Amino acid sequence: MKITTHINNSPNKTLFSFELLPPVKGQSIQGIYDAIDPLMEFKPPFIDVTYHREDYIYKQHDSGLLEKVSYRKRPGTVAICAAIMNRYKVDAVPHLICGGFTKEETENALIDLQFLGIDNVLVLRGDARHADSGFIPTSGGHAYATDLQQQVVNMNNGIYLHEDHDTAFKTQFCIGVAGYPEKHFESPNMKTDFSFLKKKVEMGAEFIVTQMFFDNSKYIDFVDKCRKNGINVPIIPGLKPITSSKQLISLPKIFHIDLPEDLSEAIVKCKSEKDVKEVGIEFMIQQCKELIKAGAPVLHFYTMSNPGPTRRIAEAIF
Ligand SMILES: Cc1cc2nc3c(=O)[nH]c(=O)nc-3n(C[C@H](O)[C@H](O)[C@H](O)COP(=O)(O)OP(=O)(O)OC[C@H]3O[C@@H](n4cnc5c(N)ncnc54)[C@H](O)[C@@H]3O)c2cc1C
């Protein structure tokens, strides 16, 4: 079922959902089930699965020479989505990314997803490889999320890369895109960033999932600005409970977001990592209560495949 249908079917209720990372190569699917099982009692109508571009690693040969090798650390997004749909009967939402895929590979992946009965995709540019200083598009692939989105829209209209579209099957993917209440870090300003988000919605994006944030006023302002600019699709807040003191530095660095002073001060005062986790959970419970009051359609948790803190929050909220 489309995410928009799930939301429309629950007009007076905030839904619960979450995101998982595929396990590191060499681990079993059981890790995914272990990350989902503790959260199923909160009845997620959908579960997102991230996609990860390949990175480079260096292998040292006996001669001492270093060989640069392309290596995908977390493969398996499509198969995990299939396993989730099969085992839990909830909608799985694969993330689709530009990086690492040619247009042909994207088309084939979308055909697989359609055959699996997957109705929703979250369309993204994807992160840069760790070894690169910025995002480098794959040769024969897409440079921006809007380019990838256009390919999905084309397939929804029966337009494939090399087929006669009069006879081609029309897919029916419900398309979601990313939104940044604190601006995407590469955008020169909020207005420019916003213009691309608006373009995505005009191209047919039916829902937005936000980058994580810790200051609800940023989400509320963002939604307000969207509405004033004619963006009327559901805006799903992305939420990440703080679980360690290191995240005071890593979250702003990786995700280009601010942490509110009261939260950072409370974390600095903690005497142990256990205390930090408690502060993070309590802060997020309050954040969720406010977001429900503000009319958030869904609370979407970035679990990083660690269900414990999200479960504690869901117990207090749902
Ligand atoms: C909810 C969510 C889920 C995510 N999941 C994943 C994941 O599974 N895997 C992963 O690798 N990363 C993921 N990311 C990270 C994301 O891929 C990065 O934030 C990436 O840097 C930008 O992705 P985007 O889709 O917003 O890109 P885009 O929309 O392409 O935007 C990238 C930048 O270019 C600008 N821009 C956009 N369109 C154009 C255009 N047509 N011309 C010129 N400039 C343009 C934007 O303003 C922005 O600054 C996720 C992010 C979010 C918020």
C-alpha cells in the first residue's frame, strides 16, 4: 500500500515507522529480524531500508603494492525488503540512490521492486563515497535525486530507457524524497534548497522524509514554509535518539545539523554513557510528544538497526 494511503487512513493518529541499515557483508538476515521484532508491537505500517554506495578499500599485495578495490560494505537492500514484506506483511520502502548505479541498473532494480510488490521508494542522490571529497556521479547514472526521480516517473508512465512506451507496463511507485529542515549542506541557502524540493513535489513526489533534527521549531518552520509555497504532501519527521556522548560531535559533523543547548549541556553533565542514553531517550520522548501535538503524520526513527532506544520511546508514546 502507498505510504500516502496509510497516512490518509489514519487522519487523527500519528503513525510509527523506522529505518534499518542492511547488515555488514558476511552477517545473516537474523540481525534484521532482531532489529525489527522488538518494534512490531507498535504496528509500523512501513519500514525503510537504506541503500549504500560502494566504497574503496586498499588491498596490500605481497609485493607491497596497494590495489584500490571497489567494495560494497552493506549490500542486500532489495532482498531485505522482500524478506520484510514476506515475514511481517508490512510495506518495505527501499531507498534508491544515484551513486553506484547506471540508468540501466536502476531500471532493472525498479523492475525487481515492482515484481516484488513494493509500492513505495525513497528517491535520493546518496552520500559521497568516504574516499571522495564530494559526491561523484557514476558514469551513465544520475547526478541529482531529481534525475533519478524522473526515471521513476517515466516508468510510472510506461517510459523505459529503450522500449516503445505504447506497449510498456506502467509501474505505480509512490515516490518519497528527502527534506532538510536545517538545509542540505551543499546548498548555498535555504531558498535554493527549497526550490529543488518544490521541483521534486511538482514532478510527483508524494511524501517527504526529513533529515534528523533535535529542535522541533526547525521542523515546524519547515512545514510552514512548505505549505506557504504550495508543498502540501505529508512531511514525515526523521528522528534519531542520542545514544552516546560521541554523537555530540559526530551527528553535527555527518548530518550538518545543530543540537539544542539544553540537550548538549545535559549530555556534557552525564557521568556515564548509560546516563547519556537516558538523556537521549527522555529528550526524544518530549520531542515526540510535541511533534504529535504539531500534527506530524508519522514519527520515523533512524534506528541504525539498534531497536532498544526506539522501543523505549515508542513505549512512552504509542
Ligand atoms: C530521509 C533520508 C534518507 C536517506 N537515506 C540514504 C540512503 O539510504 N543512502 C545514502 O547514501 N544516503 C541517504 N541519505 C543521505 C542523502 O543521500 C544525502 O543527504 C545527499 O547528500 C543528498 O541527497 P538528496 O536526495 O537530498 O539530493 P539532491 O536532492 O540531489 O540534493 C543534493 C544537493 O544538490 C542540490 N540540488 C538538488 N537538485 C538539484 C538540481 N537539479 N540541480 C542542481 N542542484 C540540485 C540540493 O539543493 C542539494 O544541495 C538520506 C537522507 C535523508 C534525509
